[in-house]
Amino acid sequence: MHICIVEEGGFCFGVRRALEMAQQAIKQDDLSATLGPLIHNPQVVDQLAQQGVRVVERVAEAEPGETLMIRTHGCSPDVMQQALDRGVTVLDATCPFVARAQREAQRLCDEGWQVLILGEPEHPEARSIREHTGARATIVQGPDDLNDMQLREKVAVVCQTTQRLDHLSSLVSALLPRVRRLTVANTICDATTQRQDASVATARQVDVMIVVGGYHSANTTRLAQVCAEVNPRTHHIERAEELQPQWLEGARTVGITAGASTPDSAIEAVHERVQQLARGG
């Protein structure tokens, strides 16, 4: 059996940067907690917990004098101020690409544009982008959300960084006939597009496609979706032990890709499990 691992899969720049920041702080005994899971990967969160880093959902759960890390998805300016007021040291691991989306949304609102954020309403990144506009922007998931929306003359679009480019194109196409002025800040991360393109290309060529990553990871879920569109034998798993032997029946080629929050160790574990199953193990 031939196994093809997508090189673009696995940790993105923002996630790798956040984990390096966390490990450096841990070495200095200077990291107490993260505000929400640092990344959407249970194994990584468990590893941090074993190193003494707990997850808190509110600033009030951190004690004065402790160091609190802001996760890659970012947070609102109000949360930052709450931490400072409480005497909590903030270690900001917001992905630079997310921070750019936050700045763009705020700037466009300040300039008088009606800002739409293409994203998932409950995703922490999309919420943080909106919060940086003082809740002036609106999160939309696609063209259907425009049906009952009153649009102004000037509309701007900003994206959650893990969105699909074709979803952005669909939204723009729906907006063009309805507004006089439209500006688009394409804040989709290049790494997201490259990962999806490379994974889809591989999925087209193999018999079975395995997508590795957390079930609560938006970018991994989306990665599995785009692969499944071109290869119905696509399976999204979180751990190697979830691989089912029957998935590989009759397969001569298997592709493996991974979301932006998936560690190399998880990808290698899946690789080894596929090899084991191919040998009849």
C-alpha cells in the first residue's frame, strides 16, 4: 500500500508560535492558565495540563499575580482590560493573522462601513474579531444570512482566517447586486488555502483519505469537508486508534492530512497505524 502524507498538513505558524510561547513560559515557571483551550486539540491541551497549565473560561478564575495566556483565536479588548485590572499578567498568543483580521474589521467600522464577518457565530476567533469592532460588525455564515438583512450603501467583508475561499466568493457574488460600494479584506490565512488545496489534490488521487485533527477544530472539520467533496472515502479522526480496518478494504493508496492544530506526533501515529493495518495487523 502506498501512503501519501500531505506536507502542508499539521501545525500552522500561529499554532506553532503559541505552543513555543507556552513551552518557553513553562520553562520559566511563568504560565498558570490559558483562557480557553490554547488550541482545538485535546491531546495538546492534556499535555499542557500535565505540565501544570490549567484551562479557565473567565478571567475571574485566574488569581492576581498569575500569568494567563490568550489563545490563538484572540479575545476582546474588554477581556484584556479585565485581566490587567485583576492584576493578572497577560501572555498574548493571538495569531498574527487573526490580529490582522481584528484590526481590519475595526478600521473598516471606524471608516463607516457596514462590516460583515464571514465566519461561524460561535467560533472564538469570529467572536473576537467582532468584539474588536465594539460589536458593530455582524457575523454571517454565507449568502443565506443576507436574506433578511438590511444592507447599507457601503459594505465591507472580513473573514475568519480559516474560511474557505469559495465561501468568500459566494458571499461576494451575493452582495454585489445589492450594494453600491463593496470592499473585501481577504483575511483568510494563506496556510489554510494551501493546506486545503494540497489536501484536495491528494484526495483526488488516493483511494482513501484520512484527515487527522480535533473534532472541535473548525479548520480540521472544513478540511474533511473539502476532501469528502472529491473523495467519498474520506474519514475524519482525532486519534490513530479510531482508524477502522474496513475503511482500507481494497485500497491501494491512502492519503493523510491534518488540521492546523494537529501535532506531528498524531500524524505519525496515524501513519504507523495505517501501515499496521495494511500488514493485516
